[in-house]
Amino acid sequence: MSLNTKRFVIAFLSFMFLLALLLVGYMEGNKRVMGHKAEIKVPDDSKQCVECHNIKTPSLIAQWEDSKHALKGVGCMECHSTEEGDIDAWEHHGSKIAVVVSPKDCSKCHSHEFEEFQKSHHATAGQILGSLDNTLAEVVEGSMAHGIALNGQSPAAVSGCLQCHGSVVKIMDNGKPDPATWPNTGIGRINPDGSKGSCAACHSRHSFSPKLARNPENCGKCHLGPDHPQKEIYDESKHGVAFRAFKEYMNLDAQPWRVGIEYTAAPTCATCHMSATETQAVTHDVGDRISWTLRPPVSEKIDAKAKKLGKDVLSWEDRRENMQDVCMKCHSSDYVEGFYTQFDAAINLYNEKFGKPSTHLYKMMKSSKLLSDVAFDDELEWTYFYLWHHEGRRARHGAAMMGPDYTQWHGFYEVAERWYMEFIPQTRELCEEAIKHGNASEKKAAHEVLKELDNILNREEHEWFIGKMSDEEKARRKAASEEFKKRYVQD
């Protein structure tokens, strides 16, 4: 064998030896490689649980074994054990356990996260029993009637609303949850111990991986659909496009996980609303970076309601500064300021042109009994509900999240069509009917509503609809039309 051949063989064997060392280290440092698991020390009081469930529900155990809980020795009983007096405790193979693991249970180790979450808007999501949405689910589309209701609950609400908003978890005499209220991982679930929410809504059991909570699809379980399509808007936005294109570079398992440091490819929902930067800590109060509320018929600054009640809360200016801090990890300050100028203008447009006028007229008709006290029995009630609850929210959320199609065609276009082609004529028809056939009080109220409607339509933003567009605006529109025809219309 020549000297060069010997050198090659020695070098090759050395390389293979180093490669083997690296492979062994990788397998030791990771729980699952090629079907092998890192050795996990199961706590003594959880050994029986693991042995039994490894046969009955092996996926559950596999998820737990992949979790940081398992690596740190947090077993089944640390989460599912009960205390004296727990109403949801029941006997299970010699142990007293509870199925419902609440945020209060998690607070034994995660007290800071618990406190942040309990004061968040997410935590109060279950308090919707008196809302119009719940009226729909329990009365209009659902039923509480005998033979249809599920243990006193409307099936439409149980399988729909409450799976996102959260149920009031009721416990039966045997200590087990009532199937009308469980299973449920709604973000605002009201638990038997009095705590609000469900950590599993975002950190699905039993792996509790931050990777899942950081993924936009996780938020899309609830934030999608005709009235709050944040997930669809995100998918349309440049942020969502970038995430899908470069997901493999997002480093979703990293700890910490800071935009501009551990990853730069794209932001997710968690990036903007919850995750850390080098100057901000992680927050479990998703309202800490939101400056407008886009949910109600008329938007207002996020702290407005709390201030009216005399509460001391984080100001909308501070919340906006928090969000802008995240934005400026990728964008210049001028870009961020420009976006917020456009965003504020879109919200003000919706409020002033559609939200406030429709709400004002609707309240006038409700208070004067031109509309009945029964929810959703008048056509105008449905029209108004669609205008703010569906189209109005889409326009506002689209502007907030850089989704132009949702801002325009799924938003402002449909708001305008609903306002001009349905709300106005239905209001006139209802008032004219009251003037013809109503009592003296109804006739008076109808005249007042029509007068107010005329005042609204004579405002500059609505003048086009009653043929009062100014000559200057007519000339501008005509010039724009002619320019368009030159580019696209063939003679």
C-alpha cells in the first residue's frame, strides 16, 4: 500500500469516527431520533398512569414524552391530582384525579403567565351568554327546547360558539364534567375552580409545544370566518405569504424566540401580539399591543371603556408603542408611521360614514319601539347586524393586518352595499309603515328618524347618493373615467 493510500485510509477512518461521535451526541441530545427516545424518569406517582395509558392511549403518552414537562419530571399527577374539596375530583384506579386542568393548576409553576392571562380579553371570552351571538346560537339557529337541548344547552352553542369562547364547565354528581360543557378548550372557559381560560387552547396537551402556539394555524381555530377572518387576512398579507415561503427558517422551537434575532423570515400572530423582542418580554395578555378595538359597531380606542369605568389600565398610546416596537424589527419608523396613518384613516372612515350613522338610527328605532324588543325578528336587525358584525369587522381587520382584498371587496364594498341598498330603504319603509298605520307615538318617532336620515344623507360623504355631488367632484370623476377608458376600453 502506497503512502498516499495509507494517508487517505487514515483520513477517511478519522472522518467516519468523528461523524459517529456527532451522531451519537445528536441522538443523546434529542428525545426522538430514528425511533429512539431519550430516557425519561417517570415520577413514582405517575408510573401507573403511564403504563396503563401507554396501552390505551399511546399517542397521549408519546406526546407527553416529547414535552419539556417530561424532561423536567412533571408527570400526570402534577397536573391531574386534586385537593380536598375539589368538586371535580373522582376516583380513578385508586387515585383522586380531575380531568379539567385549569390555568390555576398551571399557575403552580407558571404564576406570571397565569396573572397576565387572567386579566386579558381572551380570559373573558366565555362571558358571551347575553350577547347577540349567543342569542343566535341558543334561540334563532339553536334551541333550548325539551328533546332538542343537550342537558339544558343548545347544541349549536355547545359545538359552535363555546368551542372557541369557552364553556362554563359543569360537574355532575359523580365528579366528572357534564358532556354538555366538556370536552372544551375554549380560550375563555370558566373552570370548576373559578379560574378563567384554557392554556390548552394554544398549548395543546400533552406536548405543550411553543412551536404550536407560535404557528398561525393555531390561532386560526377561532380567528377565521365571516365576522373575524384574521387567519384568512394574514394568509393574504405579505406577512402570511412570507411565512409560508420561508417556514423552515422560522426556528419555531427556539427559546427565546425573538424576531430579528432567532428568526427574520416573517412574523406570525404570536410575533406581533405576544412574543418577545430584545426590549419586550413575552406577554400572555394579547391586548397589550392593540390600540383600537375592532369588534363593536363603532370602533374606539382599546382603553376607552376601562377609562369610562374609572379603571387604571395600559393606555392605547403605550399599547401602540409596544406594537410599533415589534414592527420596527423589520420596518423603518417612517414605514410604520405611514401604516398607522393609513390604518387610523380607514377606521375613522368606517366609524364616521357607516358605523356611527347606522348605530344612531338603529338605536332611535329601538328606543321608540319602531323595532320590537325581540332580537332578530325584524329584517332591519339582520341588516344592521351584518353591516357592523360581518362586513364592518372585515373592513377594519383587513386594514389592521394589511389584507387589501378584505379591506375592499370583503369589507368596505359590502358595507356600502348593505348601507345604501338595504339599511336606508328598509329604514324608510319601516318609518313610512309606522306613519300610515302606527299610533301617535310611533308616527312621531318615524318622522324624527326620517328627518335624521335626511340630515345624514346630506352630509358631504353621502351627497352622491341623493344626486348632490359637487361640480368639482363630478369633473374629477369624469376625468378619471376618461383616463381609464383610454387604457382599457376598446371602441
